[in-house]
Amino acid sequence: MTREAATQDELDALEQLIDKWLEAQKQELPILREVVRDADIPRRWYVRLEGEARDVSTVWFTLGQRTLKYETYFLPAPENNREKLFELLLRRNYDLVGAQFGIGPEEAIFLTGELPFHAVDEHELDRILGSIWEFVERHWSAALRIGFTERLKNNPQGGSH
């Protein structure tokens, strides 16, 4: 690796920066429903955002020694048209900046990304949160229709996941 791991002081400063930024977002960002710190995983935050296409998305931020990782649960494992859905998401990855679709635990689909710790600042945090929200809003309905065709056919309301 070309960069050294963050020192304890650097991690402490970044943790305070993230806490302060999230606290300010609670006042300024109407779609931010909740911010929770993980009691078991150090330096992990859960940020719940209200959506339009999807009711709620939760972005997890995890600050490690080298990177700030961020992810959101996008969709459960598809019940139908797996290949078609995976092709769609891979094609969408080509245009996404700062995050990508991937298959995670239990074959669920996630949006993930990471940023080197030295690049974390308020501007980047804002870009990350806004991008993840926008990517979910832009792609969720189409992905849901492809991956859950039969369920939606039997339940026209579909419901938000």
C-alpha cells in the first residue's frame, strides 16, 4: 500500500468531523430521518434517508484505518430475471461515480463505495450521501420490476422495500 494507515489522532478527528457533519445534516436535510451510531462496531453510522421511489434507504458509513466505506442495501436477491437484472446493474455501474452495485450477503444487491481516509471531508460526505440517495431513486423501480416480476404481477401495489 502506498498510504500509511490513519493514526489514532487522525481517526478521532475524522470521527468528530463525521459526527459534526451528520448533526448539521439533521437540521438542514429534510429527507434525513435518523442517524444512529452502531453500539457494537466502532466508528459506524447508520443514516436513514426518506425516498420518493423507495420509502427509506439506510446508508452505512464505516470508518476504518485506511478508508471510509459506505453502503446501502438496494434490493433482496431477485426472484425472477436474475441475468437481466444483473446485466442492467452492471451497465448502470459504468455511469456511476463513487459507488457500484454488487452482490452481497444472502445474494442481496448493495450499492457500495469507499474513500481513502485522507480524502474525507464535509464536501465528500455530502457528495456520497447525495449520490447514494440519487442512485437508489433512479434505479430502484426498474430493478424491482425486473427482479420481482411475478410478485408484482400478483400484487399490483408492489409496496416499497
